[in-house]
Amino acid sequence: MASNNRSRILLESVTLFNHAGVATVSTNHICESLSISPGNLYFHFKNKEAIVRELFTQMCEETYALWKAELKEETRPPMAFIDRSLEIFWKYRFFHREMYHLRRQDPQLSSDWHRHLAKTRHFMKAAYAGWAKGGWMMRIEDVRALRVLSDLVLLTASSFFQFYESTEKPATGRPLRLGKEYLGRVMLPHFTPKYREEVLASIDE
Amino acid sequence: MASNNRSRILLESVTLFNHAGVATVSTNHICESLSISPGNLYFHFKNKEAIVRELFTQMCEETYALWKAELKEETRPPMAFIDRSLEIFWKYRFFHREMYHLRRQDPQLSSDWHRHLAKTRHFMKAAYAGWAKGGWMMRIEDVRALRVLSDLVLLTASSFFQFYESTEKPATGRPLRLGKEYLGRVMLPHFTPKYREEVLASIDE
């Protein structure tokens, strides 16, 4: 029951943070929303920061699980991976929207974030090699060009939600669909001609 | 003297907002930093929100002045324009970093922002036509492809600073230099071959 409450607190926090922003949501709001006592929440988490950090760990774990599957699988086209990654970016979108601010307030989170960024770059290099081997992407010999491309993918995935998610209306899946189109276009020049046609057709759907 | 103080307040606010984030900086901080009385500040601005809105207007005006020059000038390559635009993005980087949050708190700013976004898209279409005419860019017939490209340029310019500006160390010009490289790479597939060589050479410098 106790661990069940722990999961409920994490789940409700993501929803509230996504909806209203971390700064606006207090531990009291989370308790009210779940109809639990503050004591119950503090049994599991010291404060809001601890919840945010735990959610960051959770997001990283989901991401790494996806990567692991991607590096094993050799017959999966890059856009299928992009789709699944975007689901995670969308699920935890408050992080990317507010990361600068959160990093400022919590040096621990900031160093976790830097570590995650370094891992992301490392993974992208490995994944790209796999996609090139599988005939989806053209090889990029220039290390710096590959790094910039991987940063652009990351940048677009992590920042366009805050751009296109309306602050006025309830969240919809529209930014998620847009994201797929945008990432497809960022990567387009690096697809092999055959796969490029396929992606373009799916974008125009 | 009064209007001089008004400008000083605006200038100091940008510096403080960029350095510490809008949420952290109070009107008292601004007064202390300028050695003026709160009454002096309130003579010019009702509250912090009013300062933020005025700075947004100021940023838009600087941007529109740059656009006007760009649409007049027919012999200027796109990267020169990108360079100048990035200076403005950098100067007001707190806006892009915190825009989602600021829009949430201030519906007026949110609608100003939407209007600015619509203008940006309109301008990019016109500017692109000029660059194609001048032989720098290849024509893009597909309206949607042009729109996505222009959104990607905007997204990259407005979001990579929060990604690459360290929250731990004092601001440097490094993210600004990186931004030029990233935007060059976003636009690269759409440059004419001759100009592409030129841009690549400047990126590798």
C-alpha cells in the first residue's frame, strides 16, 4: 500500500507539473489532488525537489530501456525510434520546458542532466551507425557534423513542445504529431534516398 | 533624467533576468542594483510584469528593424542575417528560456507572443523568397516544407541557448558561436551548392 502511494504521488506529480508548471504546484496541491495527508507524502519524499529528481531518474530509465532495445534491434527504421522517443519527451514535457530553471535551483539535478546529455550523445552516435548499417541513413564521416545533427534532433525534440503546446487550452496530441514531422525534416537530408521517399510520404499523410 | 532612469531600469532588468531568471528577480533587486528607490521604479513601471512586457516590445522592435533592413537589402547572404538575429536572441535570452512560464502568468504577453510568432512566419517566407532570388537558397515550392523549415530555424535559435548556456558558470559567447553553426546546419540542405561550400568553410573555421 505504501509503495502504491509512492507511485501514485509520482504519477499525479507528472500530470500536475505538465499542466501547471513545477513552480506553481506545491506538495499540498499534490496531496489535495490525491486526497492523502501531507504526512503520507513526506513519508515517501522529503520535498518537491525529491519528487522532481525521482521523476528525472524515472524518465532516464524509460529512455535507456528504449535505447537498449534500439541497439539490439537491427531492422527498425529510425522514425519508429523517433516516435517512441517523442512519447517520452511528451510524457515528461515539463522537464524540458523548465529545465533551465530546475537546474538552477538544484545542482544535483543539474549534474544528473549533464550526465544524461553526455549519454544521449554517446547513444546517438551508436544508433546512427546502426541506422547507416541498416540502409536507412547515409554515413556521416565528419564527427562534428554527426554531433551537430544529434544535438539538433535532441534540441527539437526537447524544445518544440513548449513552443507549440498552448498555455491557454488543454493539452492535445497536436504538438506530438507536429514533432514527428519536424524531426523527420531535421533528419531528412541524411536519409538514404529510398527511405527519404518513405518518410516524406508518411509526413504528407 | 526621468526617462534616463526608465532606460536604466530596462537595461538592468535584462541583465538580471538573463543572469538569474525572471522568477528570482524582484523589483527590489532591480532597485538595489541601480541604487534607486522603489518609488522611483514604480513611477515608471506598475510592477515586474510591466517591465517584462516592455522588454518584449523592445525585443520585437529590434527584430522588426532588422527584418525591414533585410527585406530592403538584396545582396546580403542569409548567414549574415542569421548572425544578427542571433545577437537579439542572445540579448533577450531569458524570454525564450522562460517563455512558457511567462505566457502562463500573463495572458497579454501570451497573445503578444502569438502575434510575434505569426509575424515571424510571415517574414521568413518573404525573406526566403529574397534569398532564393539572390541565389543563396534553393526554391522551396512546398508551402508546408517551407513552414517547417522556418519553424525549425526559429526553434533552434530560441531554444539552444537554454540548452548550452551553463547554469553554473558565468555566461560566455560560446553558445552564440554554437548557435551559428547549428543554424547553418539546419539550413544547409536548402542552400545552393556554391553557397553551401562557403557556409561549410566558415563553420569549419
